[in-house]
Amino acid sequence: MRGPFARFRQSRSDDRELGTGLWRRAHDRFVRAMDRYWQVLEGDRGPDLLSAEQRNGVVHAGNVLAERLPAVRALCVRLHRDHAGDGEHIPPEAADVHRELSRAAHELAATAQALAMHRLGQGSSDSVGRHAERTLAHLDRAEELAARL
């Protein structure tokens, strides 16, 4: 956990690079979903029915997803610079990219939910993997669409 001054400096940097509108929210949604994934994995609530092999698998999936955070940030910074949305307004030329980023954040949140169910013995690692793969596919599609702008 970072201290208050580090969080303040990061917030100012985020405001400068991402603004406070559309692309900042898209970035922050993805980051919050990633944080939730790790919170579920490291959480103490309820029984943890994961074997060592299963735990290694979901940790690996989390690492693969976390490796994409810098790319998501770079994409949102570029989109803010080139296609800044006015508050809630989504620039028409960047609507498809925004949609894919939103879907990626949603799938990542679903990945965390699938992980929670798996830890409780109500789901499978396959479900976690499918959601993680869909998250990555949405990110790939967002980058592909942004390259065409």
C-alpha cells in the first residue's frame, strides 16, 4: 500500500496524462477490476479449495493480465491526447475502442468473480481461464481499433 503522498503524486500524474474524463474512467475501471482479482486471490474470506497447481494457474493468469496494465494506460493516454471526450461524450471515431476497453474491464471483473466462485468450490479454473482469455481478446481488439484511428 502506498502512502498518502505517493497516492497524491500518482493522482496528479494521472490527471495530467489521462485527464478526468472518459479515458481516465476507462483506465480506472480496468485497474479496479485488476485490483479486485488480486484481492479475491489473496483474500481470507471463506474456505480456499484451490490446490497448489490450481493456485499457480490463477496466479499465472493474474500475472498475464497485470502485464497488460501498462499497455492499457498507454492506450488511454494516447486516446485522451488524440480523442479527448468531453465529460460523458464519447468521440464517435473512438466509440469502438471505448466499447472494447469497457468490455475488457467488465470481463476482468467477471474473471475475479469466477475466481471467487472457484475458490469456494463452486466454479472451475476453466471458467477463470475463459474470462481471462476474453479480457485479453477485448484488449487486443481495442489496440487493433486504436491503431486504425
